[in-house]
Amino acid sequence: MPRILISNDDGIYGQGLKPLIRAMKPLGELIVIVPDGERSAASHSITLHKPFRIQSLPIELSNKEVMHVYISNGTPSDCVRFGLLELLKNKKVDLVVGGINHGLNLGEDIIYSGTVAVAREAAMQGIPSMAVSIGEGTHETFALAAATSQKLAKLILERKLPNRVFLNINVPHANGVKPKVEITRLGKRVYGKVIPSGVDPRGHLYYWLAGDIPKGIPEPGTDIWAIKSKKISVTPLTVDSAAPILTDIHRWKI
């Protein structure tokens, strides 16, 4: 029976955790390790300057089904590393899934995303993996993302993925129509360049680094284009981020 590890960056109370667990449960043995709270935009950070702590917690999947999961004080990457290198040491893990994230991860978002870091960390450890995100947190959209996750998980388990390659999946708002799936490349996100500021009740200046919600350039063939076209985007990514331009740079005389 396949062994599947699940993590996320929305934490134990993330809306997408239970739908993902229910979708993966028929496919194999599940191990769930998630942060004890939200870690959105944690990127691929790991905990170096404090102890990593973990505990078991029961969650109710239905009126008749309770599952014990692990929660930690660490980041999404910590959860995957601990799961693969300690909790499941000397055991084969066939698939790692991050999500279902409430918030799309398109274009440059993948650099900031803790959800994508779940899949990237697994790929670094040589385990097939994927990250799943949605834009609007409706019950219908979570259900669509869960069904999509299950279908792609089956394909990965059957056909595998190239070494150090993982999938980044984004699911549009469900509107009663089954969307098509597009294999895409990363698009270009446009982040605001203004950092809003204010003064708190004690007269101290503060800044809000998040700023406005980033926009995207819907160039055909990109993940941003697919989502704008109401399609499911599946983007193959690789751990090896050295750009093809290196083939030219190696000719430089330095």
C-alpha cells in the first residue's frame, strides 16, 4: 500500500486540510504533519534557533471517523523534513502532498509559498510530490481541488515523476462546470511597490509589508493565463533552478 505524507502552510485549522485527507485516504496509508498555526509565506525556511517540537492530535473527519495527525511548532519545510528523516526513517514514502492551500500560488508566488515548499522539500529528498492551491475558499472549490488532487496523485503513484521534479497545481473558482486541465509554465506576478504604513494607538509607526494582492500577466501558456481562463493549472517545477542562461555564462572570462 502506498504511503503518503501530507503537510500544509495553513496549519491544523486550514480549511483545505480535511478535504485533502479525505481525498488521499483511499489511495494509501496517510501520515499528516502540519504546523500548529498558519505559516503562510513561510517560503522554504527551516527552524535553526529553537527546538522543533511535535505532538499528536485527533481530528474529526466525519461523525464516525477520527484520525490522529501530528502538529509542530515549525515551518512547512520542517514538517516534511522531520516526517521523512525521522518519523518515517527507513520507511518508503511514495508521495508528499502540500495543501489544499487557501490562496493561489502562481508565478513568483512559488518563491514565497510554504505550500509549494512542502512539495519542493520532498523533491529535494527524492520523493514525488505536488502542491495544491485554490483561489476562493468555497465548499465547491475545495471539493474540486480535492478531486483533482486525488486524480493527479493516482497518476503520480502509477507513472512517477522525473527526479527532483514536482507539480504545482492551482484550481480556479468552481462554478458548476468541470474545468479543463492545462499543463503550464510559470507566469509573471506583479507585486505592488508601495508599502502601506500607519500609526498604532501608542503613536508608533508600523508598516504592512504584504501590501495589495498581487496581479498577474495572463500570457498564454502560463499558470496565470490558465486560472484567468477558468482552467486547472498544472505546472511542473524542478529543484534545480539554474537557468539555461548558464550555458552562456560559463563562457564568460572571469
